[in-house]
Amino acid sequence: MNFSSNKEDLLNALQVVQRAVSLKNPLPILSGIKFEAGESGVIISATDLELGISCSFQAEVFTAGQAVLPAKVITELIRRIPDVPIFFKADPVNGSVTVQYGQSEANINGYPVEEFPDFPLPAGDIKFSVQGEDLRELIRQVLFATAKDENRPLYTGVLFEIVSSDINVVATDTHRLAWRKISLDKTGDININLIIPGKTLNELARVTGSSDLPVEITAAENQVIFNAGDVCLVSRLIGGNFPNYRQVIPKEYISRIRLKARDLAESSERAALLTREGSPIIKINISDNSLVVSVNTEAGRVREEMPVFQEGENLQFAFNARYLNDALKAIGTEEVVLEFTGPLSPVILKPVGEMEYLSLLLPVRLREES
Amino acid sequence: MNFSSNKEDLLNALQVVQRAVSLKNPLPILSGIKFEAGESGVIISATDLELGISCSFQAEVFTAGQAVLPAKVITELIRRIPDVPIFFKADPVNGSVTVQYGQSEANINGYPVEEFPDFPLPAGDIKFSVQGEDLRELIRQVLFATAKDENRPLYTGVLFEIVSSDINVVATDTHRLAWRKISLDKTGDININLIIPGKTLNELARVTGSSDLPVEITAAENQVIFNAGDVCLVSRLIGGNFPNYRQVIPKEYISRIRLKARDLAESSERAALLTREGSPIIKINISDNSLVVSVNTEAGRVREEMPVFQEGENLQFAFNARYLNDALKAIGTEEVVLEFTGPLSPVILKPVGEMEYLSLLLPVRLREES
């Protein structure tokens, strides 16, 4: 392997694949980044066996070949090199790579290339594509509702339910649920449920940055592949049956309010300051076109009042302030509608606009009042 | 206590005194901030018993009085309040404070004011002042050489040796030493050694921000007081005799080079990437107007070469790369001069310019070569 590149392209690619490098894994090879130089340029890749990321970049290849270098050393070295042409030359015998820059050079010992796990790119029949910006928005809108607890793997994933040309995207940790529907450009005859790890979607949103290129999604047996320009992510899928989300979304409401999402988010954040850590429970009272956020704890009391547009009954609830804030921040429009079916039934939050999005939040039962 | 203020002034003052709040101390009162409203405005203060910071700010005082509020709650609340007038009203009976903002209010339970430790402001005879910018520069130039190990308290401090109108400022952790000399505007008859905790100077540099107001320094029995505009820091002094720094600074050299500080800093940072964590030892070889930084470890090899202006003998050294970098970054001029008296004697780093500054660094003894 023998190629030259420039700092910016190389560093950018290293930072992208870095996200899949496994630093905790006992297999040392997984802390490496694989370089593959071929006729069409250089591709680098990393994997933690659950998620793999590869990225190609501009390079002049003199000799094809492969090498695996420790991710931290090569990334930090390139980050610290001045903006000069950089030459990579691999020693095919011992696997080390000499990096030349200006008057200087570093010779980095590598890992045996054959130990690097295969980067499986299964050919899948099921293909569809989503604009990068749309994909990042829907990820942002549902990801907060996934469970963080790895003991419940199903809930750490996001359901992509594809029915002909629509995708229902759903996440829930059983305390809350977020649902978003988007339409695919090409109407197809696809009918499949994919449960994609939340971590994969988080990394996908990061590595596609602000690019609005279409992201091509290919579903295979147990895997999903995302192709976005120079970057490719491969992830395992989560097995199991995602809960039937349709039956938990209330169809009717007894009360409905409309207000600025940010006002309620800020009020509930302030009120939560006086709650105990780990239990940020705030009360919300709705009556006569007015909403009151309140907290009364050992640390003190807060009372914040704001005008709302109200339809239906007066009501009182208690919420986990953090959950309420997550939901309000994901709304994506200035105004939000909240629909209530009763003090202990899930509350629905919807944007004011055309978007097919909602999230659902279970109130908390208060000891002193029903 | 009853006053009104605006968000910006209040938040700024809270962020300043926050630096002295003790979150780990078992005394709960030390996690509080004391408010004192009087005729001349409002002063807030915090202390961890070693360092105290107070700050006054613009406020309209309706009733004088005092209160102590939990630092985290009041700071985070003010940070999250919109930019509206804020009213503070203390309940003299239970010590709670009602904070009113817009249509909302928070009532925060306080600590008993009488439990808050006295903020001693001893009157000292010894007073001098230094421009804020000069003070921050000299702190930056010596602070890196203090010891972090609290078991050697003397070395965690910085010596201010005042002889008539000059101050020698010195720090050392016994592996390296930094010395800076500045002249005071007013010639006086002051003759005193102060050992000021490094942490105090670090906080002083932070809380005086970018202000170039003169900082008035008052030395008392065991304490030092810094007055800078609205802000006042009080710190204990460290007792003991600071080592005689003059006798460790070599007076002569056998070899001397001049080069760009940044070139050497960047080279040694890159070379250190291939060293073992915790032992970032790099070699430096000087011969014939050329300096070579090299490393040869299990992880690989680096060799970087740069031109230098050389006087005297060729030499080879080994350094702790982190220590070398700290010293190079503190230089403050584009070019640096290094003076050597032998492969195991301390090396002197000096700026190229008028500044009376130097730092001194002990080389590392290499096993394989002398």
C-alpha cells in the first residue's frame, strides 16, 4: 500500500470511522482502523462488531494494498500534522506503515490485516432512500424515546415500519413513545419491519453531518446498510416483535391546549431545579385558558403561569420534567398541542403544522392527590 | 432583604463567586452563596474555607438584609430566567427567598445566615497593585510548573518574592521551575515573601476575565486579598520556606539554540503519540544547526527534523514531552532560546525578547545511553 492524500480529507474520514472504533473491546484489532488502497481510491473502516463504518476519500494511489493501524495514534497524528501532502507507505512484511509529512516521518506498527473482521456488505433486495436532512430530523424526533437500558434490547431500537411508500418510525421506552411518518419518493411494493439500534441512528445522524445527499438504505437478513456519499454504515438489526404502538395512542381527548413549546419547556426546566435529583416530578394545572407549572419540595416552591388556548375540561397532572422537556424539544414547531384523556392516561404532544408526528407521555401518579 | 436586579449582572456575579463554592465539603452551608444587601448595593460571596470570592453587582435595594441560598439552585435558576427584571425578597423568619420574574416566582429555602463562615478581610499594611493583563500573563507563565500533589503543599504554591519595587514570581514541582520578574509601578519599601496557592491564582485569572483594571493585592498575616473592580478574592497563604530557586538556575551554558517555540511544541506532541501513556519520553538531538525529535517504542518510531540557530557543542537529551510542551507554550514569544549545560543538567528556556522570564526543565536519564 502506497498513497498520498491531504490532511483535511484524511482527517475527516478518520473522524467519521472513529465513531465505530471499539475502545473497550478485549480484541485489540477492534481498536484499529483498516486502510484499503485500490484503483478507485482509499477506503478506511472500523467496526465494533455491532456497527461498522467505512469512508472513502481523495487519494493518489501508487500501489494497492491494506493495513490496520491503531485508531487513536493515526487519528491524533493526522490531526497534529500541518497542512502538507501526506504519504502512506505500508511494509507488506511486518504490517507497519510509514507516514511522511514535510521533513518528518512516523513509522507506526500495525495489526495483522487478516485479523480484522470482515466488513459484511450483504446484497439486499429491499432498498429505499431518504434525504439526509429528513432522515436526521426524524432521528432527532424519535431517538429520545428509546430506552437506554441494554437489558431491554428491543426498546433500545427504533421501528421502521415500511408499508408500500410510507414509513412509520416509532420508538418507546414504555414510559413515552414517539411516532413519525414520512413518505418515500418512489412508491414501491416494500412491506417490512426493521428494528434499528438507536446507537446506529445516532451515529448515522452524526456522520452524515449537514449533508443533504440522499441516504440509501438497504435491508438484508439481519443487517441494514446506509450509504451516504463517501460514507457507509452497516449495522445489525434488533430481533423480536416491536409492541403494537397503534393501540396505545388514544384516539380521543377530553381536553386540548395549544401553547408555545419553548415556554413550557423553559418553565418546567426551572421548576425541576427544586426537585430531588433522579425524581424531577412537576405538577401542571390547566384551567380557564391558563397553565400553571408548580413544584413544592423541601428545597422550596416554584409557580409559573402561562396563557394557553384551551378546549375542554380543566385538568391536573404530574410529569417527569425531563421526559416532558425531551418531548417538547423534539416537536420542531413553535407551537405545540397537548391532548389529554384523563389524569392518568397518556398525554399526546403534536406539532402545530402539517407534520405527521406525535409523541406520547405517561403522567406520574402523585401520592397526595389522585 | 429586598432588591431588584437584572439577569445579566446577577448571573455574572453568581458565576464569579461560584468558583469558590465547595461542593464536596461535608458542611452544607459551604454549598451556599451569601447575599448581603446594603446601602451601597448587593454583595454575594462564597468560600470553601481556603479561598473566598465576593462580587458586588448593580441592584436597587429596597430593604437591607442577608440570606444564604444553595449555589446550584440559585445559579441555574437565574441562568434559565428570561431577560426580565428580577425581584428578591427574603423572609427574615425562615431564611427563604422569593425570586420573582415575569408572572412567575420561586421560593427557595435558604441556610441559616449565622452559620455562614465569616469572610475575613484583614487590614494589611502591605499593598501593591498589578495591571490585570500583566497579572494573568505571569500566572499563565508560572502556574504550569506548580505541583498538583496536595501532599507537598509548598510546591502547589507560587512564590511572590517582593524586593522594593520588583517581584520575582517562582513556581516549581522539583522537576521544572518557572521564574518571572515584573516591576511595580510605585517604588515602595516592601520586602516580603508570599507563597500563594496555585489554585487561588488560577481562579484569580479566571474571575478577572479580560479586564485590564489594576488588581490591588493586600498581604496580611496568613492571608492575601485581591481586589479587582467588583470582585474580591481572599485566600490563605502557604506557610514554609520556598526553596532557594537562585541556586538551581545555571549561570553558564555549553550549548545554545534558537528556534520557533511552536515548531518544537508540535513536533514533540506528535512524537509523544507513540510513547506509552504516563511516560511520554522523547529524545532530542542537536547537531550542526539541526534539531531532531525522535521516539522509538513498541508502537513505532517518529523522527522529526527542524533547523535551529546553534552555538556551542552538539548534544543529545531526553525529555518528558508534556513538561517540554508546557514550558514551550508558556514562553509567550514566537521564538525560544534553549540553553544547555550538559545532558543531565537542567535546560533553560527563555523567550526571545525583553521579558524577564525563564523556565527550567530537568532532562530524563535514558537507560540505554548516558
